[in-house]
Amino acid sequence: MQLSFFGATGTVTGSKHLLEAGGHNLLIDCGLFQGFKQLRLRNWAPPPFDPGALDAVILSHAHIDHSGYLPLLVRQGFRGKVFCTAATRDLCGILLPDAAHLQEEEARFANQHGFSKHRPAQPLYTADDARKALKLFKGVDSGRNVDLGGGVSFRLIPNGHMLGSGCVAVTAEGGTVVFSGDLGRPNDSVMKAPEFVRHADWLVLESTYGNRLHAAVDPEQTLAEVVTRTAARGGVVVIPSFAVGRAQTILHHLARLKAVKRIPDIPVYLNSPMAIDATQLYAKHAAEHRLSRSEIHAMCVGAQAVNTPEESRRLNTMKGPMIIISASGMATGGRVLHHITQFGPDARNTLLFAGFQAGGTRGAAIMDGAESIKIHGEYVPIRAEVAMLDTLSSHADYAEMLEWLRHFDSAPKTTFLVHGEPAAADALRHHIEEALHWRVTVPDYLETARLR
């Protein structure tokens, strides 16, 4: 067997791992690169493997940095199956067409306003490409062994990161390779704890929070304080949020805070058709999370849905206090950019981020104190209060990862650390070596490892 790393090395985006085993070519995750321009340019370059030679793609979960390259992969010749859980399939049915629509919309906007260097600006892929990719999806049950033939099989193990997410365990040629995907937290307010994995000959482990511990603070207390002081100023709380997972968690906490009158009863707007649709799936896949039916109902009715572009633009003409939740979580695109342009320059307002901000994204720049950021070709001053709700992260920190690793019956032959900034990956390498005495390596982009 051999394992090649074509993404999520030195960064938290673009997850793509090619496992060649038992005569099969399996791509584990198929994500878009985000953040720094030199990373985003990889999305436009020819892939470092032959899409037509792939037998299957196995998705750990639906987030765009793990699934968003699929429409392009299909355009480039991939014709195999895309295996994932039913919830991941449902979410990708929302996420991939929306990602295509956003790219088409931004290309049109760039052409109308002439700020792109390309004439004309083109989307990376289209809604038609996304529809073709979705036809290849095949849902499988978590925990069930799926036989691919030739002595190769896999199963998905729930890992608590989001609806449908799981570790991918591939068995071939007498060995097992486990890909953690994005590992969730044991005490998440919405998702169930990750299931333990007992055995892996080789482990590919994420390292997003490899150098950090989540603060032991109540996220509702932080959220209540931000909303209350912003409302007292008559301001607007703009929350850039991932449409799937993070948006629903925020809605859940806002509903709880309003129910006990810990925050003012101000309007909440969910300005993301994708997030609106995804929220409905929490009722369909109720076995995968901790929320009761009444909590799902409160989450769904607690915000006013904003569907059309006209309704979205109208929000920018409204006065606070109010709360706007809009994609994307790192302010890389989507409707939230128009809200940051409108509300970011006013000190009465607050930009509240709710999770990890990858290097090179607008979210990271704002969190680092940038006085202005470039949106649609123009610089927007940032005078609004900037706050962070990092305790809502759906990624395990290094202590939680170590505790999960301690349940392995024996050490893998090698643990490969991916999906982390360089400092985070190296810190987690050190923690694992010191605490567990395992063999750990941090692979480079395009590196191939032979699994003996």
C-alpha cells in the first residue's frame, strides 16, 4: 500500500489523501483549498493525480474543505462512486450546489464591477457540475463494513464533528488505515461524543487545535455578554458562520438564552439558504445528536429565514439592535461579505467569529486586528468590535485528542498529522510523542508514504 497527501498539509483546507491498496485507488476526502492565494491557486491547477483512475471517493464529512472539489473532480473525468453516510449525502446535496452558485455569483459580480484580473472571470465550477457529482453519491450506514472487492473494505465510525461525520477505516492487504476526519469533542452541546477506535496499523489524524486547549468557559455566557453590550449600543452583531454545524449550534444557544431572558429579545436573521435547509436535517437525523425535538423546534423557529438576495440586501438598510448569522465562517465568500462591508466600519456593531480562522482568510486578518480588509476589490475599514466564540469549536483540542488516542489497544506503526497549520501540527506531534511514545510524522504536500 501507499498513501499520498494531496491536501491538508501545512494548512487546514483542501483535504485529499490517495490510498493505493489491493488494486484500488481510493481518495479519502476531496476538499477545496481556502485561505492564502497560493493555496487557492491549487484549486485551479491540474490535480496531482488522474481523476479518471480513481475507483472511489470516501468522504469523512460534508464541509467544503473536505467535499468541495468533487464537482471539479467529476468534470476532470472521475466516474466512480462517492461513499459517505446518508447525512453527509443530504448535506452535500445542499452544500455543493450552493458552493457552485456562490462561485457563479461572484464571477458575475466581478465581471459587472470589473475588479477581477481575468477577462472574463470564471467560476471554478458550475451548478451543473455539482449536480453531476451528486449523482455519484452512495450512502452507507455508520459501522457497516463495505466490501469494495479484492480484499479491500472500509467502514465509517461516528466522530462527533457534525451531522454524518466519521472516521474512515480502510482495510486492505492485511492492514488497516484509519483517517480521523475532523475529530469532534466529547462534551459538545449538540453533537454526540466521538466513538473510540481500537485499532489502526496507520493513523491519519487531524491537528487543527494541536497547539491549543479550549477555554473552560461557558459559551452561552460569552455569547450573552457580546449580544447584550452590542444591543445596548443599538448595534448589529454579525456572525460569520459555517452554514452546517456552527450556525445550528449558535441558533441553539441563542434560543436557550432568549428562553431564560439572558439576552434582549432582538431579531435574529439566518441569512443563508444553505443553513436554513441544513437546519431542517437535524430533525431527519435526530439519532446523531443530543438535541430533543423541542430543542430542534426552538432552534428552527428562533431566527427569521433570509432566502433571496433582495431580502439579504434589505438587511443592510436596517437599524440595530439585531443579530445576523451568515455564511461563510472565515469570511471567505458569500453574503456575509456584504454585511461586513456595511456594518464593519461602525463601532456600535460587533463582528463575532465562532471558530478557527485559517491563515490567509479575511476572518484571520480581522481577528489579528487588521484596520481594513479587501472585499470585492475595495478596502473596508474595520471599526466594529471584534470578538471570538472559540469555545463553540467542533474540533477536539490536543488534550481531547490525546484522550481519544489513549483508547487504542496498541500504537499504530505510524501516525501522520494533517489538517493543521505548521505550528499546530508540530505541537501535536510533540504531545503524542511525549505522552504516548508513538511514532509520529508530519507529511509534506505531495509526499507519498509506503505502508509496509
